Amino acid sequence: MDHIQNSEYFKGRGAQVNTHNRFAKLRYTAEHIEGLDEPFLENTQTELIDEFPKKVISVSDSPDLSFMYSVNPYQGCEHGCIYCYARNAHEYWGYSAGLDFERKIIVKRNVAEVLERQFNLKSYQPATIMLSGNTDCYQPIERKLKLTRSILSVMLKYRHPVSIISKNNLILRDVDLLRDLAQLQLVSVAVTLNSLNEELRQKMEPRTVTAGGRLKVMEKLANAGIPVMLMCAPIVPGLNSEEMPALIRAAADHGARAASYTIVRLNGAIGGIFTDWVQKAYPDRAEKVLNGIAACHGGRLNDSQWGRRIRGDGKMAESIRQLFKIAVRKYMPGEGIPPLRTDLFTPLRGRQTSLF
């Protein structure tokens, strides 16, 4: 693996290394570590980097995804989840998928303005937009910048459907907007929760809200009339795979109407980042975990095959699939999340105006 080593375990960060950016021609290496007066790799503070895009709606044609449109006000994420598939995208910005992903956050300060402009294009056809299709729209910096709240205000103004996935209780700040959207059947929320084990959560998702905190988020959203579901993701064989029934039961007890799951896959730089992390965080079972992941993905950590890359394949993946189905059937027998409406969408160009 091509990375910079550090003997210390960085508490409060998921990645423990900065992997080499495959697009970069040059790289930093510690050829003579004994000649350094200070550690080569420091756990530096988070840096915000402004970006002003001309378009903010991303379109996906992946058959594995339930959404086609997504908007991400932030690229990179301070939550530091070690498994995050969005880490690879950070390399396109010239940064590492490792520690850089967690401490160099790209901010789209004009996201609401550009979104509104796109809504008013004659060619625009409404479809549910996912917030956090890439990185969490309620990550810590959102408390100050309020970009996600500005997006929700635009959604309500235009009567546009939006789905949200998050693991941060900051979403409760926007219950007023979410309640108004829910009354029009224009919003649903998925809360990501993959373990009730706090020790595992602190290592695998170091800057996220506790499991108990996320369950309270589900309960408060449900009590406000906002459709909420559990995103049990990702399942990591040998770390949290046996928790699925308890997770689904807990979510159902706190108001979740439905559940979904994914099995972890370690594409691109994430394979090296995760391997380094699990060997440091859980040295006693690292090989078992890595072998279990590979068993779900055709014998490799890297998996790009449609279908299999999300839910896995093989005996272990099938046992996880059956465990999920049985738990959902037992604890969530209802009809799930209702489809969101697109027929209420009203762009400014379609509204009647008067001079009087």
C-alpha cells in the first residue's frame, strides 16, 4: 500500500493515513524518518475550501441507487467514517482520500441560489432529490453555515420532493421546514445507524452522534409527522453483522417505518485506508474481517459489479440478507415510506403574476 505511516493512533479521526492521490504525479514520502524534528503527518485542524459551482444537481444512472438526482452542499466530511465510499471522490479535487477527506471540506456556499436557478430552467423535470447522496449534509460545519437549511427552504418554496440521509442530530434544527414538507408529502428521512456498540462507533465513525442519539432523532422526526426509515449501512462482516435484528427492532421502537442495508465495499483508496485502520483498531480480528468482506464480493475487497457491490454475494451475504428480511418482517410489518409527490412542483416561470 502506498501511504504515509504514523506510529500514533489518531483519536477523533477515522483514517489513520493519507493515501497517495492516484491523479498526482508527485508524492510525499518519509525516506529518512530519523531526520525529522517533528511527526511527518499531523492531525491538523479542519480547513474549509470555498467552491462556486454553476450546477449543483448531480445525475446518476446507477441501477444500484434508488435516486437519480442528488445535491451535496459539502464534499469531504468531518464525521470521518472509515468506510465512506465518497472518500475516493476527494482525489478529483487534488486531495487524499484519507485524512484529507476529513479535514479539507469543500463548501458550496451558493448551493441554494444555483439550485433555484436550475429549478427555473424550462428543461427541468422534477424528481426526488437526495441530500447526502455523497457526504452528510448535516455534518458539523452545517451548524454554522446552514447551507442544508437554505436548500430545504428552496424545496419548500418550489414544492419539490426531497429525501435526506444523515447520521447527525443537527437535522432536528430544521424540523419546522421538514414538518411543512411532510404535510405536502414532499420529504422522507433515512437515519444511518449500523451499530449499538459505542466502542465500535467511536472508532469506525469517530465524529458522529451516538446510537442513542440517532434513535432519539428517529423518534422526534416520527413524532413530528416526518416519515423516517433506518439505513443500516454499511454492514461489516465480523464487526457489526450480527447486530442487524437489534438495530431494526430499536429503530422500529423509535418510529422508523422501513429499513434498508448495504454491505461494505472497499473500492479504490478505501481498501488501503480501511485495511490500515482495522489492523490498528482491531488487530485481533483484522484478517477475519477482511476475509469476510472479500467473501461477499467475489473474493476481493474492491467490487464494481452492479448489484453485488451493494448487497454482496455468496453464503455470508445470503445469511445477512435473510437476517435482514426476517427482522424487517418481524419488527416493521407496515407499508413503509409512502412515495413522494412530484405533481406539486411550481417553478417561478409557471406562476401567475399580477401588476396589481
